Amino acid sequence: MEFLTLINWALALLTIGFGLFGWLMPDYTMRTVDLRDGGSTMGKSEVRAASGALFVMAGLGALLLSTPASFAMIGFIWGGGALGRITSLLLDGTTRLKWIFFASELAVAVIALSINL
């Protein structure tokens, strides 16, 4: 297997791995990112969907299709996370954890997009 394919697979598996936390461990995820459920379980549902299963399916889809476009989509998804995070850093204030998340999201986006576009 060539080097760029290994990187693509690693990024897809990373995406799936992080998605599994949100999908199957929403309470842990919510504590990590300082979210609170308002009592209706809608917050937990949102984490399972948007921070969880969405990423799992994106990673699985990229692996199943195994095309440059599908692996680039992983980069666009993580890039969207980085865009939202930098917006929060600028408008809502900074924390160390936000900067760590931003750097991670940006790194995955840049790698996935640069090797697949």
C-alpha cells in the first residue's frame, strides 16, 4: 500500500474513532467540550448525531469509496470544524482546549485536502 493511501486510511479511521466517542459516549463528549443537556435529551441527541455518527459515516464512506474525492471530503468536514472553532475563538473568547481542537481540525483538513485535491 502506498504512503498517501496509508495517510488517507489513517485520517478516515481517526474520523471514525472520534465519531465513535460522540455517538456512543455522548456524556463523556459533552463533559469534554463543556456542554450541558437541558433535560430534554435533545442535547445528547445532537452530540450523537452531529459529533458522532456523522463522522463515523463520513469515515466509513471514504473507506468504502476509496476515491480522492471521498478522502478530500474528510478534509472539508474537518475544515468546517476548524472554521467554526476559529469563529468561536475570535467571537466567544479563547481557551487552551479550543486552540488544541482548532489545531487538530486544521491539521486533518490541510493534510486530507492537500493530498487529495
